[in-house]
Amino acid sequence: MQSFPATVGDEYHALLARHDAMRLRREILGPGRAPRPRSAAASYDGAADQRLITQYLDLVTPFGDLIGHLYEEMFARWPYLRSLFPASMDFQRAHLARAFWYLIENLHRPDEMAAYFRQLGHDHRKLGVRPVHYEAFEAALCAALRRTAGPRWAEAVEQAWVRMLRFAVASMVEGADAALAEPPCWQGTVTEHQLCVSDLAVLRVRMHEPYPYRAGQYAAVESPLMPQAWRQYSLACAPRPDHEVEFHVRQTGSGGVSESLVSRTRVGGTLRLGPARGTMTLDDADFSGDLLMVAGGTGWAPIKALLEERAGRRAGGGRPVQPAGRVHLFIGARSRAELYGAEALSRLSMRHRWLRVVRVLDEDRAPSAYGPLAEAVARGGAWTGYRAFVSGPAAMVGAAVARLTAAGMPAGRIHHDPVPEVFAPADDRTAAASAAGACDATGSTR
């Protein structure tokens, strides 16, 4: 049985948990609540720092050298921080490069950036990140900027980078503090591991305590086989009373998280989950209106969860409620062998007359309902008055959304998880693309 061994790292996380619990107790029992701090975006002139940073950006891009110097400096000065990171730093470096570009290109929208980094701070609690770690990161970044830029570097530019970083960190701390009463992560035991095709597994995990999420959301998952390497996967079932959750994982390479989950995880093993995220969820109108659902590959996972929730809705007395609207589901795969989950799909379509299913295979070339998924959706109907839910590889999601908007469906009626974007210019896309390419619209990463 896999388990998370009792290590110094576990003792460290336990200490953090006790620290947060004591803080919460003080807040609850204290005579008065402390005033809420001002938002990080309230007084920050991001546009001014954006202009200054961009003016000298050529001195530190591509970001590969800067990030290499940053981690070298940080781990040399504070060796204990190395335990907070995975053994392989490739994904982490790519992720940081992407974050730098995202910040720099969007500093003129501080309210949006503050919201983004509040969520990031909420999620980083599972890593054991504390405010003191951000201070170490800032010191290492300043040293790395000077080392990378060389003699042309200016103190004013460095201060702009520091203000940008502190703005992001302040938002992250706000997000972490707002989630003080919530566990930083949840642990569960693998109850089933089914290899559907050679590179795709369905995992069912019984959570040790209630795990709050909604159908259509995704979660970061960590395996004890790869400590501190968290990757995002969609939850493939609606919330269940037995606290069991389901994931569909496709192996996208060797030596990564997906390979450990598909090829090396066994029943009885343990996994840890971060807080659920994502807004591709149903609202009250979706139980009576007409819906278009499009799933490609493991994009079937969140669509399956949404269908389960729609089919399982009950009235106040526990009586099943028959949905009034129709659901048209287009589900695509590369070949018939790749079209996994056929039994669950057949059960749903046989049980519910409101569900119509069109299977789309890339290997079929005859002009029919089959063919590339986006074209099949475009040919399938006018979709006037429908709300759409699209999930799958980024290229498929982009093509389907483009077809739907071109056909007149308002963007606000099309729902999908974030499709990765590469924020770097062409000469710095190698590292950033490795992070973006690792993630599909279902929230799955290797």
C-alpha cells in the first residue's frame, strides 16, 4: 500500500496546520475582529511599472537564465526550501516563466490580477508556502535580476519588479488567509484503478473526509510517487454520499505525474487533492433549458459529471426531477478503440430520453455525423437558445468555440475551463509552451 511516509516534511506541514488552527481560534475567540486589509490592487499603479519593466525586458529575457539564477540563489541561501519543490524542476521553471509573462502583460489590469493571485495563494496552501518564503523568493529574484541583466541594469527597474512581486504576493496572502478554516489539502485512498486503453486509466478515490466540489470542476492531484508534483485533473463524477471521486488520466509522457497515476498507482494507494476549482458548472436554468455538450478525449470526464448531476437532481422531498430541456452531446475520439466509457454513456442515453448522443471519430472520413469534432458540432444544428459546455484538448476546444461563436452563439453562453495561452513572445516560448502544452481544457496536466 502506498502512503505518504512520516518525514521531516510531514512534521513541517503538521506544524503549519497547528499554527493556522491557533490563528483561527484567536480570531474566533478574540474580543473584536481585526479590520480587513485593503486589497492589493487598491493603490497599485501597475501600468507605470509595466512600462518601466517592459522597457528593460530584453536584459532578462528569455527567462530561462533568470529563473535558473533565481532558484540557484534561493536554494544556496535557504537549502531547506528545496523540500517544497518536486525533484524535477522543469515544470516549475516553465510555470514560473509563464507567470512572469502573465503578470507583465496584465499589470495594467490590477483588479483582475489581484483576483487571479488570490486564487493562487488559496491553492498554494497545499504546498506549505508561508509569507516568509515569499520574502526569500524576493531576495533571490533581486539577486538573479542583477546577475542576469549585467551592467545596464537600473535600480528603478529592480524596484518596479519588487513592487510587481509584492503586489502579487499580497494578493496571494489575502487568498490564503481567506481560506484559513479550510484544509490545505484532502487525502483519499484509491479504491479502483481501471486501465481503459493502454495509456488511459480511470481512478476512483474514497476521500477520508468530505471533499467540497461541484460537477464540472477540477482539482490538483499529488501522488506519493512524486512528492510536491501537483497536476490538475477534472473530477469525473457528481458529488456522491460515499465521498468517492473519480478521475480519468491519460499518460502524456514518461517519468511524469500522469505516468505514475496510469502505470504505477495501485488500489490501496493514497492520493492528495487540492481545493476544487473551475466555473464550468450548471446553474438552475441548465436543468430546464437546452444544452449542447462537446467532449474530446478525457474531456469526457467533466461532461460525465455534469450529466450525472443533471440526471440526479431531486426535489425537496427526495423525488427525482425530470429535466425539461434537451441535451445534445457530441463526444469525440481518435478511433473506436479510444472511445472509452462507452458503457456509462450507453446507460445514460438509454435511461434518459432528453439525452441525444453523437459519437465522432477522427478515423472516419465519410461525410456524415462523424469527422473532426468541431465540424460535426457545426453541422449538427443551429443551437439557437442553447448553452454550451466544451471540454477536451486545447486545440479542439478552441476550434469548437470558434465554430459556435461564428455561428452566432454568444460567448457568454459557451462554458469551458481555461484554455492555456502562451504569454511569451516567440523567442521565449520554449519554456512557457512546455507548461501550456501540458494542460488541456479539462484541467489535466502531466
